[in-house]
Amino acid sequence: MIGIFVTFNVKPEFLEQFMDASYGDAAGSVGNEPGCFRFDIMTDQRISTRIYFYEVYKDQAAVDAHITYPHYLKWKSEVADYIEHDPQIIFMESAEFPLYSSAELWINQKNHMVDEIKS
């Protein structure tokens, strides 16, 4: 699994629009991308205009595919003027635990999330 942690500094006057557009990208990513297992949007507790994305993908092919989907392309064009500068992006890999397969847990979690999004 590949995790991505993205930090955005959003212009204050565009915070609501950024969040609305990002909710659509998150729902589209988990709901429509077979290789996207998680997409969380979090806000900084101290700086209200700092937004974080935490995303988990099956593999590099899923990461590469993410930026080709219509929901991502729509989000990217919508938020281009909302952020102060290029986001900081950190790529990670999941550590496998000897007691269980984290890949299996991500797949099970995704199935539940997709059911929630589509209901």
C-alpha cells in the first residue's frame, strides 16, 4: 500500500469552496477508483486554513491512475486559485504486521466505505 499525506494552505476567502470541491474528490476517489482505499480530509487544529489529505492506494499504478479520473481533474481545476502555493506531498509505504495482512484490512474497509458513499 502507498500512503500520501498532502498539506494545503488555503486562502481564507476560498476555504469553503476548497472544502466543497475536496469532498467531491474524496467521494469520487473512494467510490470510483478500485485502487483507492482511503481518502481523509482533515483540518489543522491551530490554523483553520491548513488542510490535510490522507490517501491510501493499492500500489503505484493506482496512484498514477488517480490523477486521470474526472473527479480529480474537476477538483484540480476548481481549487487551482484557492491555495496559496504548491502543496507539500509526502509519500509513504505501509509496514506489514506479522499478525495480519494490512492489504486485507484496507480492502475490507474500502468495501464498507463504498457502500456508505453509494447509499
